[in-house]
Amino acid sequence: MRIIAGAYKGRNLKSPPSLKVRPTSDRLRETLFNVIAPLIEDARFLDLCAGSGAVGIEAISRGASHVTFVDRSRRMCKLIEANVQLCRIPEEQFEIYCSEANEFLKQSKDERWDIVFFDPPYKDDYVKTLQLLGNNTLVIAEHHHKTELPESIGGLQRTRILKQGDSSLSFFSRR
């Protein structure tokens, strides 16, 4: 895994030690950031179910002002910490929370992000978490291409779907 563009372009990141974690491919990450490029500068970005942190680090590299990384695995949180240190990202630009996604969102219910990237294990229930994200500007969920997500959920309306290989990105905006 490598950072594709921006301040940390070309940096190789440490990969998850287990095949149980499915990192967002470089190609899909590039597609994602090509779509959200006009929105990323100075954005507050939430990388939910962050895994290695590659998506959030890419966001910082491309100009996001702050990234909040959330993952339920202590091993992944340590991997995120190692990757932000590898890139020498200033501490004021990120936070790392080792927590279940829904628990984190319930505890930070007054917090708002400009962009949320949600990439849980494909078997997880997306709906419960998406309902908790309805007050954010843009929510992007990565899911298996055969998984159908609702057109609208909570305060969100799906505006776009991009399919690439076995993965899809569903883009949701506030109604």
C-alpha cells in the first residue's frame, strides 16, 4: 500500500498482518479521491473502520485539515499509529480511537465531519451505522458489489454508486 498523491505521495505504508482485514485497494482509493478532490481541502474527515489508516492518511496527504481514525481492533489502531508516524504527520492533524464504530458515534453524537469514509467488514450491518451518520455532509460506504444498501437512510440520500472489481462505493449526502 502506498500514498497516491499529495504531501505524502509515494510513501509505502505498513499493511495489516492478517488476511481478515481487507484494505481499500490503491486503485479504489485513487478513484475515491478523484471523485472527492474538490471537497478534500481543509475538510474534517472521519475514517471509520480505518484498518491500516490508508484512506485517512491519503485524505491528510491531499489537504484535509484533520482526520479522525476509528477502528475496533487494538492491533489496527497500533498499525494506524505506526503509519502516521512513518509519514511524520503532525499530531494536531489526527486522532485515533480504538472503539466499535457505533459506540464511537453514539459518544460523539454532536461531532460533525465534512467527509466520512465507512469501510466495515463486508459481513457487518451497514444500516445501523449509516443511521448514526445522517448529520454529516458526505458519507461514503465501501461495500461488496452484491450488497444492496438503501437509497435513503436516516438523514442521508444516496447520490452515486461506483463499482470497481468486487467493491462498490456508495455516496450519501444529507437530504
